[in-house]
Amino acid sequence: MKKAIVISFYESGNLGDIELSSCIDKLVEAKGYNILKYNFTTCKRIVKTKDPKQITLLNAVGKKKISLFKNIFRKLIGDKYYELLIWKFKIEKNWSNNEEFKSDLSNSDVVIFAGGNMIMDLSITWPYIIKKYIDLISHYDKSFYFMYVGVGPLKYRESIKILKKSFKNVKGISVRDEISKQIASKFVDEEKIKLTVDPVFLNGIEKISRIKSIIPLQIGICVLGSMCFNNKQDFNVYLKGVERLIKLLIKKKNTNIILFSTELMDYESISIVNDNIKSDNVKVEHISSIDELVMLYDRINFLVGGRMHSMILAQNRLLPFLGIQWQNKILGFGKVTNSEYKMFSMKEFSKNTEKVCEIIFNESTDLHMLSNMQKKNLELKYTVFKGNLL
């Protein structure tokens, strides 16, 4: 049987990344490949996927160990140059000595980079990581693809320059939305780009089992963490908007609110909102698996997103939702699911609380809208298979 190395986000604290990686594995295996899994950011061979909660706790401990000197040094030279120095003198050296990856590479037929916002430079080292991988792949003369990836943002000229050179010999790239396609065309030939959707859409249900008529209404809010915002001011504006929405939902219809996230690092923000509201109508649920998320979604009427995969999984479960444009990929998701009209900018979300409430109340029991979501799930499944370039 043919062998493939799949490079994805296997050691993420984000449930969306974990589910996405699982779907990609199935798509590659369906093409007749035995797969070897490597975590994208560390080039570490994955034998067994860890519990996201365990990964997040390990990350948190690691951050606390950063010395005062390192924090001062980072502030002096800036995050960009600090990350590049760490890459150059620590991570890159470890990669150069990664004999396990080299051995697996020499015995594999193809390499697949897959899933998530892999091609971006919010973390400045990621284009360098991609370059390092491709340099090794080229040394062993192996074919490689990028599949089901999000592209952007790319803020730095050197990122485009690095990617343009690295993608010269890519066999193909499938991207999950039109915005990603536009950005990818800056560094790869357009004939090599295939438009698809996120592979997690494979799990969409196609039958409306019931219209949720739970009284009082149960509304889930996937709260975003501070890492999703450019600065503290934007983050605080967002939190105040969430708090205003909760108060209005409770005032109008005595609504019950469940705060949660699909990214375990976001629970710090959830604690802030919960402490500020102090209401018996508001509860926090700690979600640490896809199964727990599905059980939550089957108990609520509506989702306020949130992380992108919180909304993808809502679409999959035929749960009405709206979203907040904290990154361009949310706009791309809105276009894919015909939900652009309810993907609010930060300003709109903060100022138009009445309009947000109106959408929640109107769509919570809208059977016609659920029927449209059902049809969209069938279409999205077909589009996922088009993105498998193997």
C-alpha cells in the first residue's frame, strides 16, 4: 500500500483543528494510503492524538516559565524578530537533526500539508516552517500537496517571497474559501489552485429530526479569547458587546445562556463575562471533545459564534447561528454557507444589539431556514470531495 506523510495541527488545543485533522486523515486513507502523522509546528511524529485539554494545560505551563529577562527582551525587539530568533537558533536546529522525519520521508510516496490557517504570518515563523519542510521534501524528490488550507493573512513582503519560491513545485493546492484563493494566487499559479470547503463539513447531517422549541430559549455563546484580537481595546469592545447582548436576551425573553468555546485557552475570557454578568440565567460549560459539543448543540436553540469551527459544527448539526468577523476567514465561511448577512463586523455587533437579538429570536424556530441548511449540507459534502487532490 502507498504511504503518505500528512502534516497537520494534530497537537492543537482547538477542537476545530482536532476534528479537521481527523477528517483529513479519513480523506487520505480513502485514496488507498497508509498515513504517517506529523504535527505542523513541531515536525513531531504523532502516534496517538492527545486530549486537547492536556495540550492546552502544557502550553499554559510553558508560557509561565518564560523568564522576566525574555519578556523584556521580547518587548525591546518586538514579537516578529523575537519569534524569528527563536526559530533560527532553537527550532530550526532541532528540525535539521530530525532523523525520524527524514527516514519517513525517504520511504513515503507523497506529502500532504492539510487543514487550518496554515499559510499565514500572524506567527511570522510559519512561512519559514513551510520553507523548511519543502526544502527537505525537495531534497528527497517527493511530490507534495496542500489540501483544505486557509490562506492569510499575510502581512509581510518576505512571507510572499518565501512562499512563492517554496510553492514553485507544488502539485496542487485546495483552499477552503474564495478569499484564500485570491491570496494564494499571489504566490502559486492559478491553474494549481482548487476551490473547496473545510473538510469538517463532511460530517453534516442531512435530516431534520425536530424543530427545537425549548422554552425558555437556550442560547449558546462561543466566546472568543484575547488572542483573536489585534489589541486590548478591540478585545474589551467585543466583551462589552457580548455582555450587552446577554443582558438584552435575558430582559426580552428570560433566555438561558450557555458560555463555552471550542478553544480551551478562551475560557479566561468566559470567566470575565460570567463574573461581570452574575446572573442565574448564565452558565459556563467546559467543552473538551467533539462529542461534548454535539451534546451541547442538541440542547440549545441558537449559537452565537465564535470560533469558525463552532459555526461549521453548528451548520453540520442544523443549528441556527450567527457570527462575528474577527478574521477574514469568517467572511469566507459566511459566503460558503449563505450566511453572510449574519456575519457581523465588530462595530455592527457592538452597536446593533437589537438587530442581533431579532435574528436570534426569529431564526431559533424557523423550519424553512433549517430546510435550507439541510440542502446546503448535501452541497458542502460534495464540494469537500472535490478538494481531495490525490
